[in-house]
Amino acid sequence: MPEAGVAAKGLGRAVIFLGPPGAGKGTQARQIAESYSVPHLSTGDMFREHVSRGTPLGLRAKPIMERGELVPDDLVLSMVEERISRPDCADGFILDGFPRTLPQAEKLDEILRKRFKTQPVVVHFVVDEKQLMRRLTGRRTCAMGGEIYNIYDHPPKVPGRCDRDGGELMQRPDDREEVIAERLAAYERQTRPLVDYYCGRGVLKDVDGMAAPAAVTKNVLQLLAQKK
Ligand code: AP5
């Protein structure tokens, strides 16, 4: 089993991080992807990049994301399919924030069947709602390297600055309380059904997302090592 921060080579499969907004998917995906030297594919980060570059896709996604709703499946799917087809995904990858609807999950199945002999592993982060609200309102993200902080539980050494590269720490526009409520509702409506979908196929593993970040990382690494 690779230690956090010690690179192993490849996962040989897709690993899906599933859980509500603020469950810690992004925090863990960064660590685990580094440990296995595989790409971390975050659809939220991809959309935010399109928004900041002002691409046609970004212009369509921006108002939807600001309302806390999900971007339509067709837009998500073409973006993800293109990304997964790149050579760096050949040894496996971590999906963070995708799939989020049943049609997305079904399309992903189709893509993965052609790509890997092994089934994906779905890591389901379980966190209660009060904690999700605290995490999301307190989150700050480095504008340069994407490092994730929390002003309550994981503050930077210098307020407003990233410990790693000194970049400015920003609050996401969708981390306002009223938008968070809509994001949580969208999760319950459209994404929670995927828990049953993957459970029924025997590939879902629950992880206690309430534990400290390092303990969660250890649990996820153990779980993936068992699946090798
Ligand atoms: P996206 O960027 O995917 O957001 P999300 O799923 O709502 O998830 P978050 O990034 O908010 O939370 P996270 O679980 O990654 O938590 P994090 O590690 O940052 O999506 C944004 C939008 O894009 C969507 O609303 C939608 O519009 C669109 N979109 C994206 N993908 C889509 C798709 N597939 N289909 C349609 N639309 C899509 O942690 C949160 C905070 O908690 C941080 O401050 C962190 O420091 C802290 N924290 C983390 N772990 C712990 C811990 N163990 N203990 C204490 N604090 C912790």
C-alpha cells in the first residue's frame, strides 16, 4: 500500500469519489492521485477553468453553477469523455464529482468497459449535513495551485495565503449559504440514487468522512490496496 505522498504506479482502474458537496472528495482526491501517480479528474475544477477562461462551455455553465444546480449531462459527458481518452489516463484515474446522475453513470460504465478489465471502485464519503455546511462556508482554495483550506479546521499559516506556493486564497462563489442549500438539495435529488446503483453492483465502499483528513486518506489507501 502506498503511503500518502509516496508515489506508487497506477491504479489499473477508475476510482470514483462519491459524496455530497463538502464531503472531502477534492481534498482526498489530490492526496490519493499523488500517491498512485494518476490523474485527478474533477469536473467541478474543469468547469471552473472554463468559466475563468470565458469559453463557450464556461459561459453556459457559469449561471448554472452560481445557482447550485447541475450542468446538463450532455455538456458534462463530452468534456469527461475527451479527458478520459488522453494517454495519461491509461493506468487509471480518480473521478471527483463525476458521475452525478444516472445517465452519467451509465455512460461512464460504457466507457470503462472498453477501457479496463477491472470494475471501478466507488468510494462513498459519509458526512453529516451540519458538518458539510461548516466545511463549505469555511473553505478557501488557492488561486494558484488549488490547495484546499478551511478557516475553521485547516487554516493557512498566514491568513489568506497558501502555505505551499503563497497564492491568494479565494472563496468559491457557490460556497454562499443559500447556494449551498441548493447544491445539497441537488445532491439528494440527482446524485444520491447512485449510492444504490453502485451498491447493487457490489462496487461501493463507505468511508467515514467525518474523521480527520489524514485518517480518511489512510482508510482510502487501505481500501484501494485491498482491491488491487
Ligand atoms: P464540484 O466542484 O464538484 O463541487 P461539489 O461536488 O459540490 O464538491 P465540493 O468541491 O464542494 O466538495 P468536496 O467534497 O470536494 O470537499 P473538499 O475536499 O473541497 O462542483 C461544483 C459545481 O460544478 C456543481 O454544483 C455543478 O454545477 C457543476 N458540476 C461539477 N461536476 C458536475 C457533474 N458531474 N454533473 C453536473 N454538474 C457538475 O472539502 C470541503 C472543505 O472541507 C474544505 O475546506 C476542506 O479543507 C474541508 N475538509 C475536507 N475533508 C475534511 C475532513 N476530513 N475533516 C475536516 N475538514 C475537512
